[in-house]
Amino acid sequence: MGIENASSNKVYGGWQKQYTHPSNVLGCDMRFAIFLPPQAGNGTKVPVMYWLSGLTCTDENFMQKAGAFRLAAELGIAIVAPDTSPRGDHVPDDENEAYDFGKGAGFYVNATQEPWARNYRMYDYVTKELPSLIKDHFPVSDDAVISGHSMGGHGALMIALRNPGTFKSVTAFSPICNPINCPWGQKALGNYLGDDKSMWKAWDSSELMKSATAPDAQTPALVDQGDADGFLAEQLKPEVLEAAAKSSSYPLTVRMQDGYDHSYYFISSFIEDHIRFHAKHLGLS
Amino acid sequence: MGIENASSNKVYGGWQKQYTHPSNVLGCDMRFAIFLPPQAGNGTKVPVMYWLSGLTCTDENFMQKAGAFRLAAELGIAIVAPDTSPRGDHVPDDENEAYDFGKGAGFYVNATQEPWARNYRMYDYVTKELPSLIKDHFPVSDDAVISGHSMGGHGALMIALRNPGTFKSVTAFSPICNPINCPWGQKALGNYLGDDKSMWKAWDSSELMKSATAPDAQTPALVDQGDADGFLAEQLKPEVLEAAAKSSSYPLTVRMQDGYDHSYYFISSFIEDHIRFHAKHLGLS
């Protein structure tokens, strides 16, 4: 499948590039961003970190604001940031263009309900089509890790839990830990998956973590959460994820960070910790 | 004079905050951003780096994209980022709202021509009103340094050259080095200062540097310039600044950086070098 370069910026000795491509899975054209560290320049295959962004974001937010390149360049880790939903004039959107559903809010699930089922298949896009595309076009090894923020933190944890062995480690900032029990999650899952709540649990990290008891079902996980995050109590619920981890002896560390909010200022403050966590599990340090 | 807090985000153990205030100098309300490192939290006075942004920017670009906080927090340096022009519905703007003149393009000069002379006095704002405001409201010492990008690189160099002894060091990314001889500069200086080109030279870093021969007129200077910057040949002209420095034995280092462009990806790649350069001249390292 073809990809087309849309932008290139040299950064920290490597390159941040955007590409567009037709997505069969999503039925629309998509754009993603990739950071290639200097080590990839000579054809060496490098490990890759997938970054899933939050509500309203695109492939650009992390690349512009996270401050991840200094350490990723030093350690030789590529970073891939997909968009957060299908895009295009023919793709259905929330009737009020709400920020928390439809475009910019794909929630990393495969929709089963009309009119969403044709395009809103971000789970298959992020777990199958995009990694295949990345391997075909860039010098990345099979060693992958995954991270995300807010809706993307839900995505990262949920995808790691549904795909044991695929990722060496998973981290999240301010993730939506229990979407079946918060307003953002209930709106999205109800619309994408329908009213039968039993169908929602397969996409809920806290539910998945409860039953991830086998050692080979457990991907080491790190979560950072700011205690001044205005969404903490109603939407994010890290305490539910922690309880799930406790019940299944899951290797999860949740760190409450004093005074931090939900913004990229928070992410940039701890992104190097997350990259070092991944580097350890990738055997880079 | 009063200032009003508009936003606060904890970052790297310190705080990024925005404030609004009425500006007497500019005749309008202004917003600036300040990063306060953790060391400022206990009342210790910290040195301050002024950052002047480029065309189209506001106080936000550097704070969101530069990746400066990791090292500024470690070394204990505050950062102040003003806006790039006067603002407000009553402030005159380019008739076509061009990106390179009027709002977002104050060029850090004091305009003498109508209708610009009342509001477009960014030089006095950045060198007098804003530093006074900062000292009144924040725990900063008298130790200051100054940096900027593109139009703001011109501003940083020009302001350091016109105010010997005020800044311990000056750095710039992709500065407009010789505005009297490039299209951006000629448009701005012609409109703000009038047709008499002899009046322009007092705002041109290359002209100022030529005559800065006395040791106490020389502020150590570092310039980084990407050689893949599309504005390099026509607008930026670092070779003119280098020639001026050679003629006056000015302590200027210009580094051409292979493959880098005009973007914040470039700035973020070398901002830590600039902060370390300042730290050395501030006696911090």
C-alpha cells in the first residue's frame, strides 16, 4: 500500500515526518507522524513506540509538544503517532460536532453500530493496518512498546491487554481507566457498540486487567496521573485500574503526581521517565 | 501596575503561567508567559531568560514547543516570553492582515510613523515596561539573558547590542541578521520608521555589531542557523552578521546546522545548548 510524505523536519539528529495513505480498514485517507532517530539513518532497525493521543488531538500534538525526541534520539527509539479517528467529509461525525465523540474521538475500538461501523475501526487500524504499513516502509524491528494520553491512555492499556506479547511494555498519562463507568466512555461505547453493556467490557482496561492473571498475559505497565487534573474523579478513575491490578497481581505502577494537570505540560514533565521505562523493557538500558 | 493570572500549568517541578496586563507603553492589554523553575518556589531569586518569538507567534509557541523546561528547571532559570506585537481591536494592523507586518510582527522597534507610532513600541515594552513588571511580581534577580527566533532573533541581538551590560549573554535561532537589507525587514522598517533608511540602521544587528568594538559593548553571542531553512538566503543573512563581528572582533559564534529548517523542531534540538551557553555566562555552570 502506498504512503505519501506530507512533511519532514530534522529534529535532534533524526527526523519527524508526516505521511498520508488510503486506509482500507477505515475507508478514508489517514495521516500519521513518525519520528525516526539518528540510528535509523544507516538502515539499522530500531524499536518503535506507538503513541495514542487523546480527545481532539491529531498526529501532531505529541510530536510538537511532548519533548520526547531528546531521549528517543539518544536511545534510538522510533515513535509513531496515528490520528485519533477516521477523517474526511464522507466520514460520519457527532451531530453537534462534540469534542468527545466522532471525529477526533475514535476511542480505539471497532464500532458495530450504524452509521459508525464502516469507518470507526481504530482498533484494527492501530493494531493491524498501521503496524504493517510501518514495517513495510521504515527500518523498525519487531520490538514495540505503546503509550498514550487520556483517551489514548485507555487505548494503549486496552490494546496491550488484548494483545499479550505484542508490546514489551505499556505506559499511559492520565488514562481513561474504566470507560464503561465514566461519561466519556459511556457516550462513546454506547454509540459505537450499542446499548448492550456486556459488549463494552472487552474494551475496558480495568475489566481486562482483572482477568489478566497468567504471567504471559501481563505486560509491564506504568501510569502517571496528575492530582490537579480536572477530569480525574469523574472520567479517569485510576483507583479502579489499581484495584484490578491488585486482584490479578498485574505488574502495574500508578504514580500520582502532585500539582499536575491534564495538559502536555504534564506529559512533557514525565515523558522521559516513560521512555526509560520502555527502554528497560526493550533491553536498551 | 496590575497583572492578572490567565493560566497555570505545573511543568518539570516548576510552573508555566500566563498573565495579562494593561500596557501603558503599547496602549493596549498584553499577555505574556513566564516559566518559574522549582528553585523560585521558596522565594529564591532566579536569573531570567527573555525569549522573543518570530513572525505570527504569541507568548505560547515557545512554551508549548521548545522543550526548554527540563534544563531550565534543573539549572534554575526563569523564562519570560512576551507577545510579538501590540494586540486589540483598536490596534492598527496591516490592511491585508499580512503575516509579516502589523499584528504578530512588531519587529521589536519603536514606530515613528502613523498610524503605528502610538501602539507599535515593542522595543520600549520589551526593554523597559515588561522587565519592570517582571521584577515587581516575580522572584527574579538582576541577572538576565536574552534569546529569540527569526524576527525574535533579530530582536534579541539588536536589544543586546543597544543595551550593553544589561544581558550576560545573547543567543538566537535563525535570526533576521540584517533587516535593512531583506524583504521582511524593509517592509517592517519602512512602514514603522519611514522612508529615510538612515533611521533604520539603529535597529539592525549587523550595523550595530560593526561598531560594537569596545569590550564593554560586547555581549557574548551564539547563533544557530539551519542550512535547510527556506528563508536563509533571502531573509536571514547570517554571513553579514559574521562579517560585522569579524570587523569589530565581536564574540559571536555562528553555527550552521546541517539539514535543519526554520521550525520549532530545529529550536527544540538545540535549545539546551543555548541554555547551557547562558548558564555559563550567568555563572551557573
